[in-house]
Amino acid sequence: MKVVFKLFATLQDYLPAEARRTSTVHIEVDEGTRVADLIRRYEIPEALCHLVLVDGVYLHPRQWVSRILREGETLAIWPPVAGG
């Protein structure tokens, strides 16, 4: 099944080079793939996953292990951001 995976700001470095310009990769995943599985697959340190959304809905870190992705969903992750 296909899902969309988006990484923003400094997390773009974890995407394949050809996907960094758009911050997006369309990927094929197995049925039953969880949010945590993709975080591990792309070797993103969990401490850098500050805001995690599936189709615009926030997931608490405790949900990453249980939330199964479905066909066509978009997983988007932002790192901690600071500014003034």
C-alpha cells in the first residue's frame, strides 16, 4: 500500500536526496506498518520527532507504536523549533 511521508526543516536530511526538495516521499509499505516503523526505517532519532501528524491529526509519542498507517495517508513530522 502507498503512503506519503513528509519530513520538515532539519529532518529533510533523513529523506533520500531526490525527495529533499519537496520534503516528501511517496512510499510503498506493508499492511500493518506503524508510525514508529517508518521513524525507525528512516533512522530518525525519536528525540527529533517533535510534532507527528497523520492526515493532520496530532499523535502523542505513546501512539507511534500502535498507530497503523492506512492506504493513502500522509505521515508528517517536524523537529523541535526555536525562534524569536
